[in-house]
Amino acid sequence: MSKKLLMLGASFFQVPAIIRAKELGHYVITCDYIPNNFGHKYADEYYNVSTTDLDGVLKLAQQLAIDGIVCYASDPSAPTAAYVAEKMGLPGNPYESTQILSVKDKFRKFLTEHHFRSPVYGSYDELSSMLNDLERFKFPLIMKPVDSSGSKGVSKINSVNETISAFNNAKSFSRSGRVILEEYIDSHGPQIIGDGLSYNGKLVFRAFGTHFFNQNKSEGNPFVPIGGCWPDYRPEYIHNRIHQEIQRLLDLLKMKNCAYNFEVRLDENDMPILMEVGCRNGGNMIPQVLQYATGVDMPEFVIRSALGEDCSNYSLVPPSGFWAYYVVHSNQAGILNEISIDPEFQKEHLVQFWQIKKPGDTIIPFTGSHGTLGTMALKFTSQSEMLEKMENMMRYVRLSFQQET
């Protein structure tokens, strides 16, 4: 039976959920403040309402008499989806809990209060208050907007002299004008990335992988991920520790049916430190790569759970084979001429290429996810081959562009 779904946002990475909802026979309405967003053309209706406007989206949802509201691959719209669902009595998760998972200083406060491993932190509206508080921190530090996404405005700070510019940069990307300062955590081994699903509060599916970042620290933003691969190479007992820590968090927050994106670091004893637990699917086509790897259709879960449908058939499925995503990006601005892929690499490893930028388009330096030129789904024959080639992707994917005049 066709249902009326309100989808929050229609960016390139949200298109798979819009298309999946249409394939399932539902009437799809999209809303955001960008009328030319790629995904609106797949919807039945579009409304120009910001996905972070709680009451604006609520009013629209009530007028449309929707059956469900969907947040897919978007941190900022997750609280809106929970707020509207709570106000309208629709399936969803507690608004207060989604706020905690979506706002970085609230997340750190919650972790600290409930005795999770977490760095020393502070959040600030004013530069003076941050400077007055610096004496309790040990360098290096990380500065972030509390409510942005896509690694925009993130800086590593090695001395007091760098704090002012980092504060101003982070604040410029914050909708609330607030930043968070944290002691930098070195991970024992590469950072772990993953997506997961909870049903009736239980983490029924998760797939942990290895995160990759720009190896050339002098170019672009070294804190914007450029790829991830599955399965993660570390032993299952470490993955089980992470699973248990995430489940403890979900229990405390009383989360119900939800998709998640995880970023986890390990301390020197291989104990998990939860860096981010977003109550939404990962961007960069992570759910699509994981569907290749596991057969699990995460967009369908998000849609069905938003409509209150039975999702008890979802379970923990390990990746079969070796899979990865890679973000095609530039460290310079210009006009794109061509994205060229090594022919042998393309034949052996490229499964799908979701290309956002075309020849003739303006490209910008990769300082955040907004600088993505496209995402590749890749398959490899072994863990060692996957890790080696993911660490050297610039050998296989090259850009040709003109400098802007």
C-alpha cells in the first residue's frame, strides 16, 4: 500500500533513498532550501523548507498528512525527523536522544557523564572564554563546529598561537555559533568506520571498516575521509567490544529503530573510544558499498522503519569479499577537464562510479565533503591488496583541470 513519505534533503548522496522509496511504491515528498538539489527530480513533490527548521518542517508535515519522515545520510536533519515524528506520533526516535547524537558537545557531555572513554573537552560561544580555559588542556587539540557535518571547519591545533584562527574557522561553519575543543586522541591503528541498524533498540546489523584520510597532510583537510574499506582487518573480539559499547549507548538513549554511522578509535589497550555515532546512514555511498558487500539494503530499512513496518528480518551479515569506497577529490580549485582511471585498475576493481562533477564544472579544494567530485565502489581480491591500493589511490585516479583565472 502506498504511503506518503517526507524525505529531508535531496543531495546527491540522498538520492538512493528517494529512488528506493519510489521503487517500494510510496509517494515521496522532498524538502530543503536548495531547489536545484539533484534528488528533487525523483520526488513527487518538493517544498522549499530548510531541513533544520523544526517548526517549519512540522507545519509542512502536518499540512501534507504524512505517514513517515525520513532522515538519510544527513546529520543536521536527524533531530528534525525525530522532532516531527514525536510531535505527530509517527515512528521515530526520542528527540532529546537524537540531539545528543547530533550535537558534538552534548554527545561528549553524555559520554563523560555515563563513563564512556572520552577526551577532555569544552564548548564555547566566545573566543575569550575559550582562551581563558586553555590551561586545562594538553596539546595537540582538535577544534570543530558543534553542529556541522562533512568534516567542515575541523582543525588540529599544536600550539596556543593556532587557536584563534581555528576558533574563527570552526565558528564560521556552526549554525549555532558554537565550537567544541577536544584533546586530540591518537588511535592505536587506523580509525574504524561503520554503518549499522538498530531494531527495537538492539544493534541488529553493523559492518566495521578501516577509515582512510588524505596522506598528504600539506594539502586539503587531513580530517576529511577519502575512503573506507571492509572488512576491518582487526580481530572479531575488538569488533565485539565496539558493538557492546555502542549497544550500551543505544540502551541509555532509548533508541529504537534507526540507522547509524560510526567513527571509533582504539586506545593503547585496544579499547574503543566513540568519536562519532550519527543517527543516520553514512554519506559517500557507504550503504550502497555495504549492500554490495553484505546484501543488506539499508535504505529500505530506513524507509520501512519510518513507516512502522516490520524489520525483524535484518540481522548481522559479515562482508563477503573485500570492498571499499573512494572519494575522488582535488586539493586545488579550477575547472575540471577529466577524471581518468587507470584502465587495468578500472577493469579489475571498479564496480560503480557515482560521478558528481562533470567536465567543465568548477571544482574546489577538498576541505570538506562539499568538495567531493564523485565516489567509487571498489572490490579487491584480498585484504592486503585492498589496503595497499587504498593507500595509493592517486596512482590510479588522476585529475586534469584548468586553473581558474
